[in-house]
Amino acid sequence: MAKERGGADDPARTLELLWREPGHGGPRRGPKQGLTVDGVVEAAVELADSGGLDALTMRSVAQRLGVTPMTLYTYVPGKAELLDLMLDAAYLRMPRTEHPAAPWRTRVEGVARENRDLYGRHHWVATLPTTRPPLGPGLMAKYEHELAAFDGLGLDDVEMDAALTFLLGFVHSVARADLDTQAAARDSALSDAQWWAANAPLLARVFDPARFPLAARVGSAAGAAHQGVYSPEHAFDFGLQRVLDGLAHLVASRSRSRA
């Protein structure tokens, strides 16, 4: 999937599509009059939301829109460009909470939760590479909004960018772990609780608590607390507070330097 998104043959064409004027839909030819780039992107997002990126092909999008694949290519050059358009559209539509007077931890936590909600609405977003994101209006609006959560804290520009990257990297890692957990349950047709119950007799025969006392004690406590081997909610809430604590140390150090 990374190759598909990174393989656009004409970056200039992709930028033109990303920054098209609102309502500009590209060519209006083909068997279905009135088809637009926005309509193509919307159909692709719906397919990805319901079936994941494995369900997304130019042919499947064309079928959803009632056109031939060749007609679709007159609007979007290929799947790599389509993925860029989809991701930027998801960024553009993200709900953004404006709370400039709130404490900085509240603002930064809001950014984290907005991104987690994005992954919840569009699971496929977490599977796309982010090293070369689409430089469209959605990304720029997202970046501008999220940087504002760090503005005025005494960080320099490079530190603001790094702090945001650190925060978003944490949210992304939790989202990917959540997807892996869901995939394991789906592939095995067993929930975590069912999987552990099925494997408990074997584990009891081979595992020696006296040999691994910490693993036995801590693993049992965590499993009982989470009702399973892993809790996405706990991982997110616990990890987010630790990220905020680390950023608080940075902010405090900059305050001392100014003083």
C-alpha cells in the first residue's frame, strides 16, 4: 500500500487535484454526466470505510459510480493519486475544537483525541504511510490547527513541529495496535477472552510461575484489569498522559530559560 500511495507519476497533477477550486470537478465527459473529482473521492472513501483498502480498486470505485474504469481515469490518474485525495479529504473534514483560552494540556489532549477519532472513523488512514503526506488543503488546515495547541508555550518553531510529531506518532501507534488486535480477533474468529480460555490448559502445562514470577504476577493483574491481553482504551489514556508529562517537562524547561 505504501508503494501505491508513493508511486504517483505526476506530482504536479496531484497537487492540482488537491488544490482544485471548491466545486471544481474536473472533466464532465463519459457516460455519467455530472461526475466530479469530489464524487470519485467520496465513493472511494465509502468503499475503504466499509471494506478497507483491500476493497479499493479503480474498478470497484468505477462500479460504485456506475461508470467504466476508463472514464474514472479522466478524473483521477490512478490509485496513488486517489489515495492522496482520500487522505486529504479525511483531514479536511476532521472536526476541530477551538479552545485558545484552555490550558495547554487540554488543547494538546484535544488534538490527540481528534486524531484518534479520525482513525476510528476511517481505519484505513492508519495503514497509510505518513512520511510524504499529501500537501493539500486538508493537511495544511490540520497542521495549522494542531500547531496552535503548542503556540505561546515558549517552544521554538522546530520544537513545536517536533512536539506535534511526537504526539501524533503516539496516537498513530495506538491506532495500529488497535487494528492489529481487531485483525487477530477477526482472523481467529475468537475474542481475546475466548482465545485465552482456549489456550489456558496448554499454558498451564508449560508455564512455570516460579521461573517467571514477575511475568506471572503482572500478566495476571493486567489481564484481569483489561479482561484480555490488551486494552486499546487503557493504552491510549495511560500513554497520552505520559506524553503530556514529557511535554510538560519541555515546556517547564523553556519557562525557566526565559526567566
